Amino acid sequence: MEAAIAVLEGRRDQVKAVGPGALELECGKPSLAGSVSQRACVFCGSRVVLYPIADAIHLVHGPVGCAAFTWDIRGSVSSGPQLHRLSFSTDLREGEVIFGGEKKLYAALSALIEEHAPKAAFVYSTCIVGLIGDDVSAVCRRVASERGIPVIPVQSEGFKGTKKDGYRAACDALFELVGTGEGEAPYRGDPELADSPYSINIMGEFNLAGEAWIIRKYYEEMGVRVQSIVTGDGRVEEIRRAHRARLDVVQCSGSMNYLARSMEERYGIPRRQVSYFGLDDAAEALYEVADFFKEEPSIMARATAIVARETQAVQAAIEPFRRDLEGKRAAVYVGGAFKARSLVKALRLLGISTVLVGSQTGNREDYEALAAICDPDTVIVDDSNPAELSRIVRKTGAELFIGGVKERPIAYKLGLGFCDHNHERKIPLAGFEGMVNFAREVHASALSPIWSLVRA
């Protein structure tokens, strides 16, 4: 499967294919089994969204390989429970494939709930379950009735579509939790804000390397209470009461827009799409929330003070890096197109031009917005494979590659500096502090003397 490739020329508000062999962007195509596409399956998409909920059992109903493949695949950290770091599987074998695995699923759920006393359990259907037809929902209802906790099926059979379909399956599962909690859960943030009427849900933030804690600190300093974080450092009881917030602030639009839309339709909670990567977008994320609560002017005043203070500190910290990086060229290939836009702007702040940018889960609207902020000759790709990325990177003359774990070998083989922006990373890159970390990492990697030796 070839990637969709567009070279932008002329009008920046229109994504189009030009040049010999260029292809129109055709987004959202399901990946074929055994193809060279890099898309993950539906199950993987649902797993990475729900995995950070730290006080729930996550049980994979299927062969043990599915659970092994997705174990600990996010660098999500928890301030308390560590249940999310355990990967449970029903380990279906030939006997269950022939006669069904419902009895094994019931026994596994009952034993895990007895031993770990979770606040909820998520049961993920895999490809084999979709083929043999186990009634996972019926088993979940039975166990929920017996154990008195939410037991939620995740309809995530891997062959049903793309990773983005897995995001939707995860949102469906989360929506079964939202609205089921009574009263208020104990507030884990600033106790002075426990009764504040200015409350938000931070959605699509997975607390990689503690990023959710950084973002929460900004909002609380503004005087805004964080009702829940969906799903980084997540707690079941907080998610059950997420419908009590006044605003949903959505970062990872691909994974969380569906849930935010559902909450808007049922509970009337408006949503704002933001990004916390890069100096400009981090500031805009605070202003968006402050503007929503404009009936309380002090929130905007505090947001303005935070942005002024942090911007001055960040600009002073990154100036030495910018002087060294001015004029360099970067390739960006990440999971979501909205994140890619933030990275293009963050790189520009460091004096770096983006010559190649793409994502795995973007749509045409995402790429049109991306085109609007890119240089006229930037190459945009969707769902590209390693061979295509390597070929395009060579042609564009990129000196730095920003991507995930699958792109690291490409960069190293081509002798390029690499910056890990995937969900396995251990360094926070969000917020104002994250911008300084990003600049430091880009500088150290792009200017390492090892690359001249590799290329030689």
C-alpha cells in the first residue's frame, strides 16, 4: 500500500497532488493484513486510549500475544494505583477457539476482581473473539451484577478497521462510565478549588512522563478545577463524574473527539480543541479556557500572567539552541495530524523548517489545516511506510527526524538525528517546560557528531 503524497504548491489552503507519480490524499483507508502500512489495529487503538486508567483491570480476551504486544506501550505514569501496568489475558487456545471462550472469560474476570479489587474492569475483544462469536457483553453484565463494579466490554476486534476505529471503541466504553457517578469524588488537586464552579475535563492527555500534572498545574494556577483527566493518571470515579464539568478541553482530537461530541449531545458540555506542544499552542490552550470562563475576569488575568512569565523563561532558555539550529530541515511523522501542526510551529520557533510532515490517523481537513501553516514546498504524507519515508526524506534533505518508535530505525539508518515524540517516551514535551525539553533534545540529537561518521 503506497502512502498518499502531496507536494504543496501555490495556494496553501488546498492540499493537492502535483508532480510525476504524486497521489491524492486518501485518508482513513483500512490497512490490509500483511501490508506494509504502519497503521496499528483496532484493538491496539482502544488499548492505548484506555490503558492509562490506573485503578481498573484491563483484560484482553484473546491469545496471549495480543496482551504481550500491547503491554506497557504508553509511558503513562500514575500518582497512585499501578493496575494499568499489569497486562492480563484469557490466553485463548485451540479448545476455546472450537468450543468458545466465555467460561474462561467469566473465570478470569471473577478471579482478577477478587484478587485486585479494581474500581472497574475493561474487557477487550480481539480478532479471534470476533471470529468465534463469544458474547462478551453478556459475560460482562453477569460479572458486573455479581461483583458490583462496572465491567465494560470494548468492541475492539482488530480486523474491523483502523487504529482510529479503536479510538472510537474506547470512547464508546468510556461513555458507559460517564454520568454514572453520584455526588463528587474526593478532589486530588488544589483543595482550595474543590468547590470551584469553573471546572474542565482534560481529554486526550495520557500523562506521558507526567505531562498531565504539568498541564493541571497551569489550569489550577488560573483558578480552574480539573474534574477529570481522560485518561492519563485516570481514576474510574472521576471519569464517572466527568459530566459535571462545564467544559471539555480536547488535546488528542483523533482519540477523544468522539467522546467529547457524545458528552456535548447528552450533557450539553461544550468542547474546545487545543494542543499543549510548543510555546504558541500551550499559551493558546490556557487562553481558550480563560475565555470560556470570561464571567470571572481573574481567570484571564492569571492566564495572561502565566503566559508572560513562562514565555519569557522559555525564550531565554531556548535562544542558545536556536542559534545553533537555525536553517536546519526536519521531517515529522507522528500519530495525529493535530500534533504535527504543533510540531511544525515549535520547530519554526527553533529556526528549523519542516520539509516533510505526515501522520497515521489524519483526515483531509487535518491536512488542509496543516498545509495552511507549512512552507509551499513541504511534502505531506498519510499512512506512509518505511520505504516511502526513507525515499522522501532523502529527496527533501532532512537533517532531523521527529517520530515514534517505528521511525527511529529509519532515522538512524539514514544518519539523521532523531527526536522521540511517541507515547513511549520518558521526557515530558508538553507545556512550557516541555518546549525547553524539546529544544534541548532536538539540539543534542541534530548536532551530535556521530551522524557525520554514520553518513561517511
